[in-house]
Amino acid sequence: MVELDKSISFDGRDIRLKVGLLAPQAGGSVLIQSGDTAVLVTATRSTGREGIDFLPLLVDYEERLYAAGRIPGGFLRREGRPPEKVTLTSRLIDRPLRPLFPSWLRDDIQVVASTLSMDELVPPDVLAVTGASIAVMLAKIPFNGPMAAVRVGLVGDDFVINPTYKEIEAGDLDLVVAGSPEGVIMVEAGANQLPEQDIIEAIDFGYEAVRDLIAAQQELLAELGIEMVVEQPPEVDTTVENFIRDRATEPIKVILAKCEADKNVRDAALDEIKESLKTELSELPEEDPIRVAAAANSKILGNTFKDLTKKLMRRQIIEDGIRVDGRKLDEVRPVSCRVGLLPRRVHGSGLFNRGQTQVLSACTLGTPGDAQALADDLHPEDSKRYLHHYNFPPFSVGETKPMRAPGRREIGHGALAERALVPVLPPKEAFPYVIRVVSEVLSSNGSTSMGSVCGSTLSLMDAGVPITKPVSGAAMGLIKEADEVRILTDIQGIEDFLGDMDFKVAGTDTGITALQMDMKINGLSMDIIAKAIDQARPARLHILEKMLAAIDQPRTELSAFAPRLLTMSIDPDMIGLVIGPGGKTIKGITEETGAKVDIDDDGTITVSAVDAEKAKRAINIIQGMTRRLHEGDVYAGRVTRIIPIGAFVELLPGKEGMIHISQLADYRVGKVEDEVAVGDEVVVKVREIDNKGRINLTRLGIHPEQAAAARAAAVSA
């Protein structure tokens, strides 16, 4: 392929495309660049495997530390397990890409996006999404694109396309919009309680830029002489499918029309129909073409039955306005909430039920040292003080399978719930705790991610975290047949699985804090998206009302088992003094008091212990170590040790001075022990601090009022 460069401009910010230079053996490749951030995206197709009945699409996003001019740490000096940010970016690329492949495609397809260079201004993720579309088309893979993505920020009152990291951090919106020529296909957003109308305008603003990127891709293909690939689906013998449809249509319609709310009862009834079909097929003569064809394709019964159930469920909603569980289109399933379910050693807990979806969230409060260090110069954020983890065990859907490390779905759902709660968390200055919430999905029938948002809010309030407002969430669905559209509130599992959209909306009674929209069709118009967002608001407020009935405000006191935090500030120049050589001093404070000590680079010290008295003791020691003494200051201290020429006195916790034998009394002292003993309380004055920082004390020349004040200060300390 010939080399070709193309540049696209957005508000003075250029996106540059370079094809035909890198990765010549990949099916298709493009280097997409903005600023000094450059991402190589490749797409490769190989022949499908036998027996595959789904699209085996694999999307991988890779980041290398050389992109930021760094060498990896550790023994191996190479990249290891990818951070969560990489996993989330892989999902961000996959979600708008996957629905644009033809439903019949079964070939192995792999898209790899590699960040080769990165600056501190331009995030690479939306570049990778757009690059994936270009690479797929260059690879001549059947694809209903082009597709592109942009990020929208809010700087002041103005929307900005592809804002910098600093603009994202300073603004009230971080929204990614992906779309095709047919409309919007994916939305991912975090917002600072923005009204619904602002979010709708932001999506519309972003899609305008997406259309420019789509046009640029079409121009690029024209310049290269590449036409969009149109492949016909393979011919399929429909004899078996017709046999199944003829016998199963009416029984399935009867089951769906019963509007059974319990999915297990409904699924069991559908399974009976499927088993009867299986029996009927097996009773056909061995030479019957239908039995022969069914035996040759072991999955044809299950796939046809699923497709038929999908078609009939959708028809019932479109024609009759009736959902499979009998609800109205805008009706929320029954909601119930409880807090304080777990023993109080757990700092806070909330149980959220919506229909058959049940989520238990547990909140743990930790110290600043528990913050998650991202330790990755490719990202500007140093650490996270709020962590949300989401677990989806197999028993939640009545299945058995091996328990593994969290997958992409678990990481993605946890990140969404985390993003929904961040805008309402108290600032570090007011609440210095690190907060971890774990949401355990105990039963799943749709919208567990929004269930974890609600459960997390309950657990935070139960733990006494002073959130500014409670957050609730609801998942919206869509059924679209030609020009007929039905938007569903609070979708359950079958409506998500067989529907066209999963649109999660989380927020407070003031506005939206997080969005995530995924499509299974080629795009959606803005008027439908706006209607879905508006229809989500009464659902969120209804759920919020049920939550507030369980707990209407954060508890005023923390759990007795939560650590008590005390903070103080010291001169940053004294940090080394508190830490000590090899950490000796700070370890000694911990061993002596049982408290944990965390020190920030700006001199902020946080001391934590479950027993507040231990934390106070550690603070007193550090205050004593870091307090600057002046000549003439008077203290009441304790004699700690005696040597032939004098006695050492602890003036403040961790700070000692020495009284020379000549300064013990206004007469000649023969032996130090004649005047003081270890453990005695004595009043002393700072006589001198020498050039080595040694403190010389005296008992002479102290006014009685100074002595009384020093004793009183020692008692209060």
C-alpha cells in the first residue's frame, strides 16, 4: 500500500492519519496522532474455526513505558500485568466496534492498539477507537462503518472537543461519544451532577465532531481507492429452523404472555418447550433430512429457539406494550433496601434489591497509605482514594463455573460505579480517609452495575462518610423495529440480552454523575437518546426515595472499628527527621504507640489507630520532634538518663536536652544523682542550642511564674 498522510482539524487541534508505513503484514494498520500522542492500530482477520456460533472478536490495547520515556521497574525491567486503565480502554474500543460487524460473521478478528508515544496533553483512548475503525476498513473486513469517537469536556460554559488532561480534571464533564453514519452508538461519561439537558447537548455536540471524522475516513478510503467490503452471508438451509418455528412459536407466545416476574419460572417453562422439540427431533426417522441436518449442527436448536424467543418478546413489546414480566414500559421493579446488615466490624454495609437483582455493598475506611498508587507515568493521576470493586460470582445466576480473577466486565462495572460516586465524596481535607467499597452481586437479573451504585451509596452513608448527596442509578433499554421504537425503564436480564440498547444512567436529585450506553444496532438518533435520558430521571428519583427510606443521611459517627485519623502539618524540611535513617524513627513511633503514620510530600502527616489515644500519643511525639525550640523557653520535663557530667531530660515527646552538672543548682554539685534521679520531673530552661542542634539546659534563673506555666502545659499535654 502506498504511504498516505491525512490531517483533520478540530478547533485548532489536529488529528493526523498515516497509513502504509507501519505493520505491513497486518490486515490493516494506521498510525493516528494528535499532539505528541501517537497510537498504532492494526486489524487482522483469519479463517473462522469450526463450530463457532459467535463473532470471535479480540480487542487489545497496549501501553509501553517507552512512550513516556521511562524504563519499567522490577527485576525483569519490562511491562507486566496491565493496569485497570488499559483494560478499560480495551473495552472502550470494543464496545462501539463490535455491533458494526455483520451478525453472520464468524471469522477470528483481532484489533490491537499500541500507544507508541504519549504527551501530557492528549489522552490516547479516543484516538485508538477511531483508529480501530480505519484499520478494520483497510483490512477489508465486512463492517457497517466508518465509526469514530471524540471526547467532550466542559471548560467554563463551553464544550470542548478532545480536551487535555488538565481541562478534563478542571471541568465538570468527561464524556466520550462514538458513532456511525446511522447515529450514536456508544456513550461513556462522568459528570459533576450536570442536568439532563446539558448532557444531551454535550452528546449532540460530540456527535457533530464524530460525523466530521467519519467523513474524513470516507475521503481517506477514496484516496486509497478502497471500497467498503460487501460480503453476502453464507447460504443456510432453513429446513430445521422452519420445523422449530412451526412447533415452538405458539407455546413461546403463551409463556411470554403470562408475564411471569420470576425469571427462573419463565426460563424453566421455556426449557420444557425446548426439551420437547429436542425429543420430537430425535423421534424422526433416522434418514429424515430434518433429523440429519439437526444432528450435523448441534447448536441449531438452541440458536433458533433463542432467535425466536427474541423476535416474539420484541413483538409483544412493540405491538402490545407488554413486557415479559407484565410491567409498563416506564415501570421500575419492586425496590427494597437495608443498611447495617453486616456486623459492625464492617465499617458500613448496604443491601439493595430491585426485582431479582440483589447487591450487597461493604464499605471499608482506610488510611492515606491505603490509597491505590497508579505508579504509571503514562497517566497524570498519582493515586486513588476511592476504590470500587465489583464481583459477579456464578451462583448469582444459578450457575457453576471456576472462580477466576476479575475479568473485563467486572473491572468495567466497578469503574462505572466508582465514577458515579466520586462527584459526591467529601474532599480529602475534610475527610482524609481512603474509601473502598466492594459490591457483591448475590443475585442477578439485569442492571447489577446500577444496583452496585445504589448499594454503594447505602454502605457509604452507613459508614458515616459525609457524601454531599446520595446517588441512584437505573438502566434503560430499547426495542427498535423499523420505525417503531420503545424505550424500557429498568431492564431485566432478558430485555438486555434480547434488546437493542443498555443505557445506564446514575446521578443525584440534582443531576447526572455517570453514563454508559452500549448499542447492538448501527446507531441511534439524538431524539431517542434524549428521550431515554429524560425517561431515566423519574426512575432514578423513585429508586432514590426507596433508598432514603432506609437511611436518609450519613451516620454522624464512624464505626467503632474504623481507624481514627489525626492530621498535622510540619515543615517539609523536617520530613527526613520524622522518618529517620532507613525509616528507623517512624518505625519506632509505630512500635511504641501502635499507630500508623503516613507522610505526604507537602509535610501533611496523618496518624491512624482504632484507639484514638494511640493516635494522639503518636501526634504528641511528632509534635515534640518537630517543634522548634528557642533559647529562653521553659519546659517541665522528665529525666530519662544520667551520666557523670549531667542529666538528659525529655522536654517534648521525642526531643531531649542535657543539663550539665554545673547547671543543676546554684551551688557546687558533687554527683548528679545527689540532685536528680531517672523519672524525676524537673523544670528547665533552654540555655543554648549549639551549631549541631544539641540542646543545653539549665535549672537556674527560672521565674516561679514560668515554672508554674510549664508544669500546667505539661499536664494538659
